[in-house]
Amino acid sequence: MVGMTLVQVDPGTPVTAVRRMVGDAKAATPEGRQMCVVYPLPSAWQVEIPLEAIVTREVLGIPSKRAEPHEWLFSGFICVRQCKVVRDRREVLGEFGVLMFRRSGEMAYTRRSSLDDTSIGKATLKSTHPVFTRDVANNVWHLDGRQVVPAIYDRLQALFTWPDEVTLLVQQAKTSRRKWKALELDGDLVGVPTKQSYEWATHAAMSEWTDGQAPA
């Protein structure tokens, strides 16, 4: 049983291929379930293909022609930071975007009443775990850089599907089925806030003060 679909957009994927993959994923997504498009974010300020707009238009249609009832709904966006663990400093190797859409229909949680206690126990999320409260529950994730893309898929599957469901992964060259995997958080990263002194801003502000009076 298919629980959700994933679209993997690799660097340099042609727009025509992106549209085809999104179309294939849309057709395979069950009613009420999620389709997530995962793609690399640029690391420099430069002209880029507007992938978010292309995918959103492909899923939801032209804005002027969107009318109720909606077959597809925008579900959210996640930014994933691919991190390298370095002592006393923050190092981001790259970033990924996750566009999420949901097909109209009964949502995944409605299956709870028909599942046995074993399946429900496997699918229960550790919502009090520090990684969950400080990372998974937010729209910016921090993942170890070694296997970041599979880790994104594992998290999405654990959040949106049940243990007896598979996920279709649509790639440019093939479509495959990913088995469900319990969410393991003990080895994941937890962001720790640190204070940063912005001396350039402090000096600039202080230079505008005269005789103890704030600038008008």
C-alpha cells in the first residue's frame, strides 16, 4: 500500500524532467496523502531556475484558474541544512528544500482506528525527544552531511506514513519503493544556540551618538 510519494530533483535536472517526475508522482499519490519534492538549494547569489514556482504551478495549476474544490493543497516547506559537526563553530555544507503538497481526501491519521496496537506502537513518535522538539517539529532541519538525502526521506516517511505502507520515490531515471523505517533520533543533531557579538553593528550605532543623546 502506497502511503506517500517523493520526488528527487538532482542538481542540473532539466525542467522537462522535473515536470514529468511531478506528474508521475501526482498520479501515484493516494487521496489524502502527501507528495514531497526534495531539491538542492543554491549556495550562491546567482540567477537560478525558479524551481519552487515551476513545481507549485505543476501541482496546483495556474493561480487564476484555481477554484474550489481543490484536488491539491499546499502543505508546507522545509529547509534542510546539511551540517558538518565541528567543535565550537557552525559549518553548513549545503541546503535542501522540501516542497510539500497534499492530495484532497481522508488524511493518514484516520487509519489509526483500523490498525492494531503493534503498528500504532511502531509509528508512535517520540514527541518529547530533544531532537523532535528542537528540530523535527520545526521547518528548518539540521542533518549530518554524510547521508542527508536518505535521512530526509526517512523523516518524511515516519511523519506521514504507517509501518505497513511504502513510499514511491520518483527519480529522473527510475521509480522505486522505499520501506517504512522507524524514526531514530538518538544519533541526530540538536541545535544549540550561541551568543554572537556583532561588533560592526555596535560600533556603527555608537558612532551616531553625540554627547550622550540618541540620534533624531
